[in-house]
Amino acid sequence: MFLRSLRSLTDDELMQRVSSKDDDRAYNELYHRHARRLMGFFFRQLGGDEALAADLTQDAFMRIWMAREKFAGTSFRTWLLTIAYNLAKNHFRHSEHHRQYEQFIMQNQEEITESNIFQQLEDEAFDQALKQELETMSQEGRLLFSLRFEEELTIPQIALVMTLPEGTVKSRLHTLTQTLKQKLNQDDNLRR
């Protein structure tokens, strides 16, 4: 009966129990709800390294437990993805992808416009071309893509996760989508 009542609580209510009462059962419920998806996030970002994805998932949940008293009642999911984003970003900074990370950060800022290139995601050939382009993209670009189009975070949520101004997120998304659009259009023209 107790487990049933935990399952009926929202993530934010569970986290409140963890932060105010050190409730390890509520913490375990959060882990079971989010660990698999979080590991998938890390797996995609780290080029399919399952062991590293598992390690960073454990690190993320350890950080949640260690910082449980700092949970400010904001969205648990946003807080979790902020922690995950920072772990991935730190990994990239200390890896051979450091140069790519720096280049992405220094890209020119452009005005944001919505792009409709992602309407074609149902097309299998487009999916394959997109996957190939993402594999050649910087780690930071893949993270941004994942937060917006796979995790479906809003621009304000991404700004919180990445600790960037909303305008910066918008301009980077614009640059990212324009680059993908151009490359995917070239691939499409080559296939014809």
C-alpha cells in the first residue's frame, strides 16, 4: 500500500519528500522513473558508450541525493536534466572533444527563426541522414539538439539547464537547425 501511494505522487512531490524527510523510498521511486531515460540521454550524447552512460547516470542520481536539501521546488525533471547536462558538458570539456566544444561556444549569434526541417522525421531516409549529421556534429550541438528535439524541452527550460540566456539558446538553435537544414538538403539533392 505504501508503494502504491508513492507511485501516485508527482516527481516534484517525491523530491519534496526526499529533500525534507530524507525519504529514501521516494528517492528510489524517482530513480526507477527516470534512470533508464537518463541513461539513454547519456548514451546518445556519449556516442553509444554504455558503461560511461551508466556511470554518469549514477553520478547524476548521487548528486541529486547529495544536493537534496537544495531542491527549490522547481521542476524535478528540469533539475535532473540540468545536472545531466552539466555532467555531460564536464565530460566533453575534459575529453578530446574540447576543441569542438570551444568552436561551438564561439559560433556567431543569429536571430532565431523556426525551421520546419524536423517535419520530415518520419521518413526513414531522412532519419538516417539526420543521424549521420548528428554524429559529425560537436558534442555541444548534439546536447542542444537532444534537449530540444528528443527531450522536448522548451527554450526557457533549455536556458535553465544550460545556464544560458534564452536569446543565446534561440540563436544557437537557429544556427543548429539552419546548418542541419543546409546539410540535409544537400544530402537530399545528392540522392535524387
